[in-house]
Amino acid sequence: MLDAEDVRRVALSLPGTVEKQRWGHPTFDVAGRMFVTVPDDQTSFAVKCPRLERSELIAAEPEKFWVPPHEAGSSWVRARLEALEDEGELRDILLDSWRQAAPDSLQAE
């Protein structure tokens, strides 16, 4: 099963990514913009997701994706680590969020 250390390792493998502490837990930025965070319980992670796509994503896979009430107005979605198929799926999710935050110059790498 995947865990918070897998999130850290995959996130840091993406170009220009740095780890920072915010709200007492790890967050990962590219070019000064946060693209993933691992909340306190470390059983899930949050990534950037356009709000229009987020509803469809949650409806399609509610066992995997959700939004806590305090994040309902944001452009973020959470993913349960235990529900992911494998590291490839984790990488795809993190890469999609990274692409939303990264400048074009990094995306060319």
C-alpha cells in the first residue's frame, strides 16, 4: 500500500519541486506555487483540481476522491492513498497537479 513517503518521493522527483512545512504538515511547491499537501493523518493527500472537473472526478470514484467541507470552495481535491491502484496512478495524479502549478519553462523538461 502507498503511504505519505511515496507521495514525498514522487513529488520531489518532479522538476523544480521543493518541500515546505505549512499548517504543520508537508507541502510541495513548484515555482513558489503549492501543488500537493499531505494532511496530518497521512492517509490521503490533496492536489490542485479545477472545480468543474472535481465534481466529475468525485462522482466517478467516490471511494478514491473527496473534498472536506472546509475545502469545498477551493480548487483542491483529496485522494485516499489506500484506494490508489499503484505508484503509476499516484504519479499521474501528482503530475497533473504539478502541471497546473508549474511554469511552461519547467514543463518542457
